[in-house]
Amino acid sequence: MLFGCDFSSAPTTRKPIVVAIGEMAGADSVALTGLQRFATLEAWGEWLCDTPSWVGGFDFPFSLPRELVEHLKWPLEWAPLMTHYASLGRAEIRDTFAAFCAARPVGGKFAHRAADAPAGSSPSMKWVNPPVAFMLHAGVPPLIAAGASLPGLHAGSHEGRIALEAYPGLLARELIGRRSYKSDDIAKQTPERLAARTDLLAALEAGTTRLSLRLQLDADQRAELLADARGDHIDAVLCLLQAAWGLQRAASPGPGYGLPVEFDPLEGWIVTA
């Protein structure tokens, strides 16, 4: 199974985790075969464990910046670091990271991973807008529990489950620039954002990206993606295409899946960045 996951660290029925499921349809196309939603972390984690084999692109960070980890004197290997991080409460994480930022100059408050610059992603230690530090905290333990392999970071215990860190904003910006295509605020769910989603989806279907992959949809799927003004469904599809690009390069040098031959094995990397 191939899928992309738009993640929430505190999912609800109103704001669920969304998974776009697909399959390769020839050498240069990805067919969307379904959308699934999970209102709890437990239900999502059980689905990962119950699905026999998959390659998934997940929209949350898989690790923290080395600079931050060294400063805090936390473990400098990925598995022990994740064990330690999972043992902390969210309030402790927030207070620890806030104290780190408070001691740093304006314009350089956050530490960054090496992948952040080419991906244009938020620092993985950010706890608000978006709270990616909490997404890391909530998302990585279920991947480990499912036995998933995180190439370059963690071997896993289930060779058929491959987790790739994805970032939908990277692909969206390539196609529509900085135009906003989504908002959780109903007042901001404007015709302009609908037009941006329409253009974004049209570009994905045309395959006009450096990934050289076309998205295959039927009319009902297209309508469903456009109708989601929050953008969670389209974000899941963007992650699906990034995972497909990685799958095509599973046997590439280094860790495989199109990831750089060498990257920091503590920080990880974002597929396609």
C-alpha cells in the first residue's frame, strides 16, 4: 500500500488525521484509491499495525535539530533520543524549548535541522503555529510500535513498512507559489483559496512538477478534495505523491527512497527536499 498522511497531534472527529491511499498506475502516475480519516491517535496507530505492508509519507517531523539536542544534553542517537522525548509531557517540552529560545537573539530563536532550508519547513522544535514539536511527540512512537523502518534513522522490525518524512508545503509551493489554499478559520475559507486549490489540483493531475508524477482522480474524488477548505485532504494527497516518488527510488544509493546518500542520522531528512 502507498499512502500520504496529513497528521494532527490532537485529532478529533472535526479535525481528523487524513490518509490518502493510492497505487502506482504505470511509470508516471499515481491513482488515488481512497481517503481514510482517524479521530484518535489510537485508531490511526492500530491501522498502521493492522495494515500488512506500506510505504507512507507522513506530514510531521521525525526528529529534532542536532544543535538543540546537544545544547540540552539529550541522547545523540536517534532511538534513545526518541525514547527520551516520548517520556516527556507536552508542558515540559514547551517550557524546555521556550527557555532555549528565550536565551537566543531575535531572528535566531529556533534551532533548525539541515533539511528545513531546502524544504522550507518549520523548525521541528516549534510548539505553536504549527505545533510540530507535539506532532513529532505524538507521531513517531506509533511508527516505532508498528515496526516501521525510517530509512537512514531506524531499521525497524517490519521490513514491509516504510515511513518517509514528507512535507506538503514543499510541493504546493512549487506549483502555486505562496498562494494560500487552505484555512481552518471558516471566515478565511474564501473563493480565492478555492481557486488556489483548483489550480493546485489541476497541476497535480497534469504532472507539472519536478517529481514527474501525475495524479489520477475521478470526478467525485476531485470534488471532495476541492470541497475541503481546511486543505487536509489535498495535503494528504501531496504527501502521497512524495511517498510515490520515494518508492520509485527505493533502491537508490545510501538509505534509499531518493534520500541523500549522507544526511545527519540524528536529524533525518524530508523526502524530495
